Amino acid sequence: QQPYNSDLDFGTGDFSIMGWLQASIGNAGFRQTILDRGSASLDSIAITREYNGKFVCTAGSSVLNSTGTSYTSGNIHFALVRKSGTLAIYVNGILDGTVASTTNVTDTDAVMTIGVDRGLNASNWFVRDKLALLRVSATAPTAEQIKKIYNDEKHLFQENAKATLLGEDGHVRAMAYDDDTEILHIGTLEGRSDFQGLRRINNTTRAIGTAISAVDGFIVEE
């Protein structure tokens, strides 16, 4: 639970909320609150995963229902976006419903809760699925950006996925991006970490203290 935060008063403007959930087939049939932000006097913003596995989103008086597949299992990315007066929900990078939305969602009495609704109704708690990488922004990404976010982040949820620099030394000494292989090479005193998107796909253990150069898969380091 977060007390009133003026940074979340988006007025009639753009905003976005996105994250990942891990669902299982056995959890279909339950309503689960992902995020709820408002007060007794004004319903502001909320996202729930409903009994049928779909999403219901609200922004003030605007109510949006996802219209596509019932998402009852697996890793699911969701993005609620309001941009230029339209509220949209994207699921796994694909547009899954829109509705007009110009409601003022500023609420100076609002409390934000994650995983439970403001009324603390235990039957709606987010306790059956798992939630990760939840984020809220006063900006609205484009459809292309949402698709890229989904495609980049989905690899983080694969078994044995790695997303950090090698070792404990977080001081980056050198960095190079290979335009041909689209791999980012990052050097620390514990070695070189090679990233494709957000995943570390390879590493070395030779200390790097000065520079890296990478062209068409050929890497020079010192």
C-alpha cells in the first residue's frame, strides 16, 4: 500500500501501467486485483484479472474489458495505456481492447494498493498467481514500443535466464555494441558480459579495465 502520491495524479492526461503475471489453469474462476488506486469518493484507476481470465481496467468512469483470449495459464504481459483520450489494454504485446477515456483521475485522497483492492476484500486478493515487474508511468508508450518491451522481457522468464552482469563488480569499465550481431558487450574487472536484449547470453572471466571494440562478431578487449 502506498499513501497519496501526487505523481500518480494524471488528470485527463496520458499514463501507463504494465507488468507480468504468471497464471495457472487452476486459478481460473477467481477475481484478482493487480492494482487499485483511488478513494471512497472517487474510483480512479484499477486493474483486475477476472473470473474468466480476462482483464477489467478502469480509469475513473471509463471501464475497459479485454476482448481476446482468456489468459488462464503461462507468463502474461499486460499494459494498460491511456493516450490522447483512448484507454487501451495490450496483452502479450497485442492490442486487446480500447475505450474512450477523458476522465480526470486526479484524486488527492487516493491510496494505491497492489495485490488487493482498497476495500481489503480477501476474495479479490492477488494470491493465486504471481506478479512481477509492475511499473506505473505518466507517459504512454506506442504500440511498437509495447511490442518490443514484451519481446525483450519475455526471455527473462525462461528457465535459467540471466539478466545481470557477471559477478559482483557492478562498475562498468568498458562497453561496445556490435551492430552486426546486435549484441552488447560490457566489461568489468570480473570479465565480459554479452547481452542480447536484456539477456546475458555469454560471458568471459578475463578482467577488462580499459576498452572493448566489437565488429561483426570480432571482439577486442583490454
